Amino acid sequence: MAKVTSKLQLTLPKALAERHAIRPGDAITWESTGDVIRIIPGSRTSAPDRQTRLRLFDEATERQRRRNRAFEGATNDTSRGWTREGLYERGGAR
């Protein structure tokens, strides 16, 4: 387990550095993803080319279209046995 120093520095375990080919002086990127911090070696941080970005965009758009179609087909059953207005009427005047 690594410890954070008073200067907020970390030591990367040797086994991980060797596994991911990280060497002294290499640039790395820190990415916050919710409750997790991802460390991305610099050699893998290059932006995808235009064709890849367009393909990813088209795939995401198609996924959203499928979600929208599934949502449109869902039944909107509002038979809860009560209405919002009824909640106000039950409470009486204050």
C-alpha cells in the first residue's frame, strides 16, 4: 500500500510500474471518476483521431435511440390509488 507524503507525492509500486511500462520521467494523467482515481500512463492519453470520434459518437447516438424507443413503448401506469391533489386535500387546512 502506498502512502501520501506531506508534499502529496505517491510512490508507484514497482510491480505496477513494470507491468504498465512506466519509467522515471514518464508523464501520467490523473482522472477522477466518481469515488475512484484512475492513473493513465502518458503514452495512452493521446486523443482518438476524427474517424474514431465520429464512430464513437454514432454508436452512442444509436444506443440513445434504442433507449428512447424502449421508453416510448413502456406503459405509463399511473394507477397508484392516489393523486397529488388528493394528498393536499387529505391534510386539511393548516
